[in-house]
Amino acid sequence: MSKNSQMLKGILEGCILKIISMKETYGYELVESLNDGGFKGMTEGSVYPLLLRLEKKGFIHSVKKPSPLGPKRKYYFLTPLGHEELSDFLLGWSHLKVTIDYFIEKEAL
Amino acid sequence: MKLYHNRKLILSGLISFMLVILALFYFLTQQSTNTSETILFTCVILFAVVMFLYSFYQRKRYERSISMLNADYKEVYTLVVDKITTSNLTSLERHHVKEDLLNMMLDAQNRDESVQSFIGNVDEFSKSIINALGGNMSLLIYEITGLQYLIGFIIFVKFADNLNQIRSLSDYFDATISYKSLLLFTLVSLITIPLIFSIYKKNVEGKLITQIGIFLGIPIFSVLSFELIVLLINSVEFNQGQSVVFDSIYGFITALLLLFVGFIIKRSISKHLLQQ
């Protein structure tokens, strides 16, 4: 996997945790939120493996609830471990952003 | 392909059938009427019947859901299921993924979303699921998977024992196992099974000879460990009497050969049906 893909995967997982922390959500709704936020071209097929990974790590938990369209939907919510992970991600991101902004805005060394 | 996808149902039916036959043999061969044992074996029969009916019901429910997919979704669903079925995911993980995928596809179909926009590249999707879940299994999953295997092996041992009694065969198939031995054997296997299965799962894509060796290692290692423990117990005079799984080494070797043949047949059928 390329470095860009690795970085994107890490960022995507953090964003997914953030979205789920705001409210309990299911796969398609999550994809719509990501697309609205600027991650164009996201599909349920690309998000589902990430959700599996996050659930395996214990950051999110899922429950099945009836849906108006027919089959049951899997709703995801954040676990206490997930909240810790999200805090770490947001802290790490804010530090990274400051550092990158510094080099982007710097006109000369 | 239908036979391959129905293999769990067939296996469940076979185990249920053997349990029922085992219980019937017991009733036919026992002279005394022991109430607790009668209740136990009645429960065994009921459990076998319920297990089979439950598997049958789940299978029919699953087939009904799949029939609601249109041709495009059904084709992609089958492709993904075949890929994850031949991966090193546990049966529990495979079950959850199949169920999730089916529900998501039905939902997407109801939204009039095309299968291409839903899933993208099928190979990449399957690989990403396997990568997300693959790796170390929890000890509990090993135990559950291994116990299913062990139960099949013990059923075979008792089946051979009862067959020997009914048909008065020579001691070639002599397989005696007391309930005390069964309990100790099970306790020993709770340790040996996950050890061997952890090696098996890491070598699932490896050479055939390695897989066979590991597959047969479960009963061999378990029985040897059990015999060693019995010898140790007898040597400190805590336990009187003899407890062995197989009185005759030839019977044990026959059981292993049958397991080996069964493994080869299962593997060949799986590969053949997947290629169709």
C-alpha cells in the first residue's frame, strides 16, 4: 500500500470515529456523511472493511435494528476505548496540522 | 455449488444422525434402567433433533434472503462469499460478514443503487475484508472450532465401539472410552486443540502435507497427552483401573486413516465445486 493510502486510511478511521461519536449511525449514512465532508467517491464497499477493523479493535460496537426499507441495519456506536482513540487522533491531528501549516506558510527557511 | 453451500447443513444432519444412532444403540444394549442416564440420552436425542431443525431453518431463511437479490447483486454476492469462504477467516467471522453483506446489498438494491457503485472492485473488496479480520484469532474461537472437531471424533469412537458390540466384530475396532475418561480427554483437548489449530490456521494456504499433518495432529496429540496424564495419575496411585481411548492400536490407526480420507474428500469436493 502506498504511503498516501496508509495516511488516508488512518485519517478516514479517525473521521469515521468522529462521525460515530456524534450519533449512532449505519453504513450508508456514514458514507453520505463522508461524501458531504469532502471524501468524494466513498462507497459502502470501501467503508465496511474499515468498520470491521474498528470493531475488531474494540473502538466501535454494533447493534442490529429494524429498518423501514426491509433488512435489518447495523448501527455503530463508540465504545469507551473508541472515545480514547478518538481523543488521541484529534490531539495527534491538531499537532500535525500546526506543523504542516508552519511549513506551508513559511516562505523561506 | 449447491452441495458446497449446503455442506454445513449436511454436516449438521450427519452429526445429528450419528448422535441419535448412538443414543439408540445405548438404549438397545443397556440392561439396567438408570433414570438419570435415560434422561441424559433423551436430552441427547432432543438436542440432535433441535440442532438439525435449527440449521435447516437458518438455511432456508438465508436462501430466502438471497433470492431477493437481483441477478447483478447475486452474482457479486456469490463471488465475495466464495472468496471469504476459502480464506482463513473463522466460520463465525464468515457468517457475520455474509449476513452483513446480504443486508447491505438488499438495502442498496432497495435504494436503486447499482452494484458497481456499492462495492467497486470485488477482488479488492474481498481482500480488504480478509485483511481487516484475518490474523490472530481469540482463544475462545479456537476452542469452539476445535471442540466441534473433537465432538465429531469422540462420536466416531463411540460409534465404532457400539458397532463392535452389536456385530461382535473382532477386537480390530475395539474402542472403549468410559465417561470419566471422556471428561479427562475433553479437558486435555481444551489445551491441545487450540495449540494445534493456531498452527493450522497459519498454514491454511500452505502445502497439503502440512495441513494434513496438522489436521491429524489434533487427535494424535490429544490422545497421547491424555494417555500420558493417565499414566502419571496411575503412577501416584490416585486412580485405579485403566482408561484408554482405543484398546487396539489398529483401531486407532483406522480412525486416523478415515479422518485423513475424509479431509482429502472434503478438500477435493470444495475445490471442484468452487471451480464450477
